[in-house]
Amino acid sequence: VKEAYINFLNHCYIDTEVEMKEIYNSHHIWSLFEKSFLVDMGRVATAPPDRKHADKALESYVINSLMNIITTFFNSPFSDQSQTIQ
């Protein structure tokens, strides 16, 4: 489900609004970073080293999809110009 949502988010927000600057001041996107993306990255980073019980789907989501959307988001020339995080 998260994978589909990230693909939707990437298309609707990042691909279409990255040129319009609004996304960088949007409370919604920063809330996603704080309440979802960072939480999932933390879960992967603090997972036990036992590979037999690893959540491979979550790892794949964080390593591939999440990193892709974060890279796309912050590679925009407008990301440096955002005024405030609301």
C-alpha cells in the first residue's frame, strides 16, 4: 500500500508541483516526512541484525521508493528557496 501511495505522491505532488514551489511550503508534505517517512526509515535503521526475520518489503520501500521521492523532492531548484516549513 505504501509503495502505491508513494508512486501516487511522486506523480501528483512532486512531478506536477515541483515547478510551482507550493509543495515546499505545504504542511501536508512536511507532515508526511515527519510522521511517515522518518518513522519508516527509523524502523529499518533500528531493526535487529537477524536477517531471517527482516521486513524485506519495508526495507525495499525505504531503500528504493522513499529514497527516490526524497531525492526528487530535494533536487529541485525550488527546495532551497522555500521560505518556511509550516
